[in-house]
Amino acid sequence: MSTPDAGTDAARAELLRLRQSIDNMDAALIHLLAERFRITQRVGELKAEHGLPPADPEREAAQIARLRSLAEDARLDPEFAEKFLTFVVAEVVRHHEAIAARTPS
């Protein structure tokens, strides 16, 4: 049975440090998404109160273009950024539809 050498120990320590950073970033992402959804909740309430449609395809298209550009600048795959935003927007629209359904007209 072989024993780990100093290089392996250093690699494990670095791996632990990197994973802790990833865990911190994941927590930050969750908190940012929660805040985003709190804001979009209010958007959905305003839309429902004023009879506006739950979805805004023009804004969604502009946001996708904007985030694709931001992704390119950040050297993140724009296709991934678009898929992520599309997923988030679909959930927001679902929430807006639910708000509209329970808001008296």
C-alpha cells in the first residue's frame, strides 16, 4: 500500500480550498436567485393588477441578447447563458401566470 506524498497532500489541500470557494459561490448564486425571484414576484403582481400579460417576449429576447453578450465578455459559453436564462424566465412566467390566475380582474 503506497502512502501519499507531499505533492498529493498539497493537491488535496488545494482541492479542498477550491471546493470551499465553489460552495461559497453556489450559496451566493442561490441568494441572488432568491432576490431575483422576490423582485419578479412584485413584477408579476403589478402585471396582474394592471391586466398586463404574464410574459413579455420582446423583453425576453432583449435580455437573452444582452446576457449572451455579457457571457461572451466573461468568457462563458453564450449557449449555456441563454439556456440558463430561458429556464429562469420560464419559471418567472409560470409564477406570473399563477399570480394572474388568483388576482381578481
